[in-house]
Amino acid sequence: MVSAFCQQYATSSARVESRAMTEQAKPRVPRNIKALGIVSLLTDASSEMVYPILPLFLANVLGAPVTAIGIIESIAETTASLMKVFSGWLSDRVGRRRPLIALGYSLSNAVKPLLALTGSWPAVLLLRWSDRLGKGIRTAPRDALIADSSTEATRGRDFGVHRALDTLGAAIGPLTAWAILTLVPDGYRTVFLVSAIPGTLAILVVLFAVREKRTPRPEGTRQVLRLRNLGRPFAIFAAVSFVFALGNSSDAMLILRSQDVGAAPALIPLMYFAFNIVAAALATPFGVLSDRIGRKRLLVIGFILYAAVYAGFAIAEAPTHAWLLFLAYGIPYAMTEGMTRAYVVDLVGCDVRGTAVGGYTFILGLAALPSSAVAGLLWDTVSHSAPFALSAGLMFIAGTTLALTGRSLPARTRS
């Protein structure tokens, strides 16, 4: 009954969209997509002001070992992923997504400036955990609201637009951090305090500009938190993504590797800026392309390009290599970061979008727990290139497996 309802609703929406596209060659990006994009832009400007320098602050100022940095990132990212499944399910059950989105963004943006007061890596762990808890609360309801505000014909474009704005903010953040560190050498704590400005603006935008989007739901349905009810295609894609996530350790490892091959710490935020500029420029075009050729094909290419970039970091020997690899990194990131969520939405019914996105990131969270911790351990005990060689192998396996799923995961899937 639910499946039939969702199919009927999707078909109706597609017909309406088809008529609209006939009347207007370029359908407008919905208001909610723009508002959520601006919120993400401001939040990422705040977060990415902090994130590229946090591993440097931990290693150079607090004297934390790389194993500890890996543990911090593993716990933080796992917390976010585990929380997403509950918040996504809750938003489906109550039929409201905006309150959870507002709570998540408020928590994340409130705790980051407190990093300026820390004097030990366990204190950083607590604040980083709180930041990622906020991310976990907001992400699945936000992505479900993006899907609710879109149509099937423009879903990839709309996820791409949101990702482009998000990534543009992620470029502004490290550029700001670089400017501060240039003016105030070792001014890590100043960066943490300045991050409060875009963070506060993000909270205001989510409170006053984002609107709830009511999606028709079949009567008599009851939301139960059971991932096995999301279907076989979802399970297959989640399993492949789990393997990919085992290799996708925190970007903190890429930052440390760049310093390891000779890059000046003050210039590393500029590398992160360049990476995000590439990703922001390509996110919307790749989203539109996924609407045309199917998201699965794009994800296969993205996973394999990820493997190539990580293999490059394994053999890098000079700062120039790190610059080129960060630029290249933006390409597979733009191909996959928003499109995995859009593909998950494609694979399930319209009444379980929040649960599906949350469940998907929950599974990624299970992989995130050992991923960065193992990477840090390999760095300290084997070699500085070992974590990246392992990541490249796992990512390549995930990409080729996704390519071989055939009819189990068709290139085009209708909700």
C-alpha cells in the first residue's frame, strides 16, 4: 500500500514537473533549497575555519599523538552517523523536520568557539563530539527536507545546488583561517573565536528562513525504526558504501600528510580552500548530470577516482604533490558527497526518506569508528603512507563492486 501510494505520488509529481518544464525551460530552485544552502554555507564557513587547523593545533600546540587525533575523529564522526538514523526516523514519525534541523545547527555552532579555551586533547574530544552530535541531529532531516522540497526530475540538481553552497562555505572557512594565521602566527585560538560569527548567522537563517514542507503520507502508516524494511537495493548500496567508508578516513589524515611532505602549516588551509573551490564549482553540474545519466554511474566513477587520489597521497613526496592532490580531491568529492544521499532517496519510498538517509549514514558510522583510528595507528606504527594505501585499496574494491551490481542496483531507480 505504501509503495503504491509513493509511486502514485511520484508519478503525479513527475507529471506536474513535466508540465512546468514545458512552460519554463529552467525550473526554479525551490526556496527551501536556497535557504538550507545558505545555512550550510555559513555553518561550513565556521566549521571549515576550524577543521583544517584542528589537527595541526592538536599536534603542534597540545602535543597530541596522531593515534589520539585518529581516535578523536573516529569518535566524533561515529557519533554523528549514529545519531542520524534516530533523527531521520523521528522526523519521519512526527512529520516535522525543521525543529531537528534548527536544534542540530544551533548545537554545532555554539560549541566550536569553546575550542579557544581548551588546554588538552581530551577537552577537544568533548567539544568535537558535541559538534558532531549536532551534525548528526540535523543531517538526515535536512536531506529529507531537500528531497521533500524537490521533484524526481530535479532531485540531483537540487542536491547539487545545496552541496555547491555548502562547499562554497567550506572554501571560505579555510581561506579565513589562512588570513588569520598569516596575520597572527600560531593564532589557532583566534580562529576558533572568529568561527562564532558565521555560526551565529547560520542559526538565525535556519530559524527565520527555512520552512516546513508537508509531504502527503498514506493514512494508517506507522513509522517503525527497522532498517531491514528499507528494501534489498538499499541494503546492497549500503553494504558497498560501508566498504568505501572503511577506507575513507578523516580528512585530518590528508592534512597531516601534507605537513609530513613539507607543506607549511599556515598554507595548508589554502590547500583546503582550493579543494573546496573545485568541489563547489562541480557539485551542481554533477548533480544535473546524475539526473540525466543516472546516479549509479557517477558514483562508480567517483569511488574509483577517490581511490586514485588516496593512492597519490600514499606516494606523495613534496608539497607540490599535496597541492595537486587536494585539487584533484575536489572532483570525486563533488561526484559523491551529495549524490549518495540523492541515490538513497531514489531507492526507497517517499514516506521513509528521513529514516533511509539516517540509516545509510548510521551504517557509514559503523565504518567510521575503526577507519580513522586504524589510519592513525598505521601512521604511528607502520609508515606515514600506509593509511592511504589501505584506503585506496578499499575504495577501489567498493567502486568495482558497485559497477558489478548490475540489475540489483540499476543506474536509474524510481522512487
